[in-house]
Amino acid sequence: MNKDNKSVLFLTGSFYPSPSPNAICAKRIMDGLIEKGFSVFLVTLKNIHGQKQQEVIDGISVLRIKNYLLVQMQLFFTRKNTNKKSCFLKLTEFLLRFKGLLYIFFWPLLSPIVVWRYYKSSYDICKKNEVKVVVGVYKSLEILLACCILKKRCPEIKFFIYSLDAMSGSILPRLLFSDKIALYSIKRWERICFTKADSIYLMESHRSYYSQDRYSVYQKKIRYVDIPLVDVNYNNNIFVHDTSNSLVFTGSMGRATADPHYLIKLLRLPLLMNIPLKFNIYGNISMEIENDIRESGLLNDKIFLLGNVPHSEIKDIQNNATALINFGNSYSCAIPCKIFEYISTQRPIISFYKIDEDAGIPYLKKYPNILLIKEDESLLEENANRLKLFLEKNIGVNGAFDLGDVYYANTPENMVKEILREF
């Protein structure tokens, strides 16, 4: 590789102003590379109707390609203010599910056309700008397959996989009433992509999963890093605290990923019903969870659904919380990226967990102001009291912790150093 060439291309499924957690992590790394003098290019999907095809964001040259056809339809109908809007959205949702059935034995592949679009755009950028390193940020299989094709066409290019999710160890859908089809399919794709990649960046929390014998052939390629969302230089002087008990959740909420049912039960207990307390939810919420909240009788009393807000506003929302809320899940390889944003704010954190192997617990236990609550039905009264005491202790408290030594592995600087070793 030409040591003087300092150009890197990233591929993501989304980007600002509406980024996924994976794109937020990738952006932190891109910013770090730009500080080191790199030219950074990005190919991503249009995820807002009418977005510019090309622009420069914080020094990153962004190229947006057409999204999946049915997603384009969803984006178009979402902005329409008509009586038929909900019907059109339900139709596109049905068609997406139907298309998923057509590709059932190739899951999670949904669109060979999108693979081609990623590949063609990446190839043109690499040739025009003499890019030598391409980083495929996994959540979309289409991205990694495009990188595999690019690697075959241009073997001199180094192909890195950057995966915040354990490909075959993440939450899998039930296809034809079984998760075996999805597991078999994703393992096949994982073998193909891992074989083609020059380096594979995986999360430290997934080390035990990828230490299984079937991954021994890839060990020389694998680099273990961590989620790079802790900001040790966070300005904690901008806090403007609410004097009420304000619990804040930011992110997507669903049964498999962030299920608030245990907190709902706590909030219905007399001990917490009798104190002024607000649970504010910002972000997407599944219909199933929304129905649970409505049926609890707490909607617009204790629980408030405040919808999506721009990511640029999230920091101020988190800063004004008495405590930030996190929900674990039942998958030991799944870790919510939001906990690292929470840690950066130095606000009190309340984290619920379902299993003792929850991947977020090792990070949260190191945090100076944390309340961990096991979702145990037999401990409802005890946990309600712990929650009440924690809130009383933290109203108006402004944290000031030194996170640098404890969470250095979770800074973008750590990942940037790992990439620099490849040059």
C-alpha cells in the first residue's frame, strides 16, 4: 500500500441528519481520521425524501444512492398529509414483508440492486480518488457484499469489516416459524464476507462469541475494538437541570430491543405513583409497546411519548434529565449503543437488565452514578424503593467524572489508532 495515500471510503446504511447508531459510531471514527489528515469519503443510502445526492458534512464527502424501492415509497408517503397516508404505509409494509418471503433463503439480503448501487458508486470513488482502504459498516448485508465484489474487482484495495453487531450472534427473525433458516443463511454470508475481508473489526463484548472454533481460521484478521461513543471531553458545564424527577429514554423502543414493561409496573406501584415523576420517551416506539403504555393508564400522566427529534437536539434533552433510562435485552451479544452516549453526559443512569450476561453490564458497572435493576417480578417493591431513593439523591446533581482512563477503549481515538496501523 502507498504510505502517502491517506484516503478512506466508508459504506453505511444511513447518515446525518438521520443516522442509525452504527452511522453515529462510524461518524466519530471518520472525524478522528480527518483530524489525522485523511481524506474521507462515504457512500450511504438516501433515508430522507428529497435529500441531496452529494454534499460535504464536517469534511466528509458524502454520496447518497437510491434506497430500496419500497423504502423510497415509504419515505414518499410519510411526507404526504392525506387521508390515505396510513393505507399507503401499510401497503408498503406488507410489500416489504412479502419481498422478505421471496428472499427468505438469502436472509438478510433484500436487494441485489442496492448491492450493485453500493458497488458501482464505491468503485468510481476508489478509482477517481485512489482510495486504498474501504470500510464496510455492517448492519446491512448489501454493504458487505458490495465490498466483496469491489475486493474481487480491485484486489489491491484493502477491505475492512466494521461490525458493531455479531452477525450470526444477533437477534434473528423467525422465518417459517423457525429461526434456523435465518441462522443458517447469516452464517453462510458471514463466512463469505469474513473470507474476503483483509481485517475484521469486532466489538470487545463479542470476543467470547468469536472465540468459537469455527472462527479460528479468521483469528489473524480479527481486531477487537469497542463502541467509540464515549466523549471524554464532554462539556458538562452546559447542564440546565429540571428540578422534577425526569426520566429520559432516547432511541428506538421495541419488544426485542428495549422493552419498558418492568418500569411500567414499577411506575404503577403506590410508592412511585404518589411522587411527581415523568418518564419521557424520545424516538421510535413499536405499536405493541405503545399499546402497553396506553393500557397501563399512565400515558400523559407518568409516561409521555415525545416522538423523533433531530440527533443534534438529543444532547440537550439528555443533559436536562434527572436520570437516563436504558433497557437491556435477552441476547448476550446485543449491546445498546446509547449507553455510551449516556456515559458521556455524566448524568445518573438507570439500567434495567433481563439476563446476568447482559453485554452492557461490564461497562455500566464502571460508571460512578449507576442504578442497575434486575427485572425480577419478586423484587418489584424493593426495586421501586431503590429507584425512589436513587432519584431523591440525584435531583439537581451535576456529575463531574474523569472518564478518560476508564473508558479510553470506547473513544474514537482508540479505533483510529487501530486503522492507522494498517497504513
